[in-house]
Amino acid sequence: DAKTTQPTSMDCAEGRAANLPCNHSTISGNEYVYWYRQIHSQGPQYIIHGLKNNETNEMASLIITEDRKSSTLILPHATLRDTAVYYCIVITTSGTYKYIFGTGTRLKVLA
Amino acid sequence: GAGVSQTPSNKVTEKGKYVELRCDPISGHTALYWYRQSLGQGPEFLIYFQGTGAADDSGLPNDRFFAVRPEGSVSTLKIQRTERGDSAVYLCASSLMQGPYEQYFGPGTRLTVT
């Protein structure tokens, strides 16, 4: 079973920030949080990952709570092309590093 | 550079037939993963290769499914005696090496069993 829970769907106005939450209350100290997105009919695309600290790259920011039990992916200025399913995944630092996907959050960016 | 490629992009086969799905990972990536995605669901892990060996095949649903990676690069997922329930998108991903590194996914092969 997936170690994460996410809302099924969200809407966001174009140009506004999209904040996608993820709960991972059973996360262990050596487990990373990864975010991917999947645009219709494509393979999942890596966005960002983090362990304890907040992270930012050219695509998004990742905010991880101090207790690490939840995180938020932030798309600062959502565009129509950001409409996709967003997956939050917890990865252990041992084993085979396989991804256990949940059903993700379907983000719809509205014009 | 070139990403992960998968062939064919679409495959339609009759129930009971044998199919092979091919994955070309990113050059130099030693870790390779296969996933299966049914409509409306997230991808489901099938098998993981580190080099030529299958390090984890715990996700293969039954013995009709088999995968190989003989030279540590290209991988083939083989399905015998296909069933309608095997219809899904089969995704391949590669990663630079074993570890918590990002996986790069291919576009997938859509398999339809009639």
C-alpha cells in the first residue's frame, strides 16, 4: 500500500500558486519524499524531492513539516500546462527503491 | 540527450497470445524498473533490475509475466497466454544507479488484449 495520502482533485486559477498537500504520517527518518507528475498519456515526470529541508528548483518548491509527517508541493505560478496528476511518493534509502504510487491528486488549472 | 524509449507504443493482441514489450533505458543507467498502470490508477511496480539481474520481482502478478535484461541495458517484458485483465499501460523507468535517485520514465506501451 502507498505510504501517502493526497486529495483526489484540486482546481487552481492560472497564474496563481498551486499548493498540493501530501500526508505521510508513517515516514521513517531515512525516507525521502519525491514528487512526480503525469500529464495525460505520458510517463510520470520527476519534479522535486527532499528529506528534511525545504527544497526549491526551477519547477517547484517542496515544504516539509518539521515532524516530516506531511509536505506541500508548491507550483508558484500555475499555467494550463501544469494540469496533470501529481504523485507524492515516499522512498526508503535501502532496498530496491521501487516507487509505491497512490492515486495522486488531479490538478486542473483553470483559465 | 535521449530519454527512455519503449516499443511498441501500442499493442493489440488476442487473448491467449504471447507478447513482448521492449524498453531502452537512458545510456549508462544501471537501474531499470517496470511498472503497470491501469486506467485511473497510479503505476504499480512489477520488477527491478540492477545491471543484468532481477533484484526484485515481487510485483510480477503471476508466472505468465517474465522480464529479462541480458546485457544490462535493453529490457524485455514478456507476457505469456495474455488475458483481458493484462490490458494496461506498461511503463519502464531507469535510474543512474541503485539508490534513492530520480527515475526517468518512458512514454509507456499501451497493451490491449481482446
